Amino acid sequence: MPELYTFLMERWALYHNLEYDSGEEKNPRLIFYTETDEVVQTVPISQMKADEIERLLDSLGFYKRSQKGDDVPEEYQHFPLRAPRDEL
């Protein structure tokens, strides 16, 4: 999973409202939650390239900073998805 490692080391910190659990997960996946912590969608990512993970997050409206440490605009503070919840 070198692509996943690349994404985690180089791009993860650019995105807002993502959390990483470094457990011993052998089948890494992105899990999307509502504001009330209900699972909306689960996407396996072990076979995805770093660019594919990035495109997925971008397509869902996650805010991506230009560089680590940049401020996040107010409209992206609480709910990063552009699509209505029922479209996920």
C-alpha cells in the first residue's frame, strides 16, 4: 500500500475534517459520517492510488488547503460535503 502511505504522508494534512486511525487495519477505508456520527458511506482504499483518493475527497467537497496550516473558510468548518447526504 505504498500509494496510501504517500497520501497519508504528503496530502492528508491538506484536507479539513479528516481523522486518521492508525490501528492495525488490514483493509483501510474511508468512512464518511453525518454530524451525528452515523455512517453514510464506506469506501475501501487499499487498492486506490494517492491521486484517486484525492479526487474522491475533492469530488465530495472536502476543503483542501494550499499548504499545511492555512486557515479554513467558515463555510467548510463543520460539513465538508457539497452533495446532500442522501446522494452519498
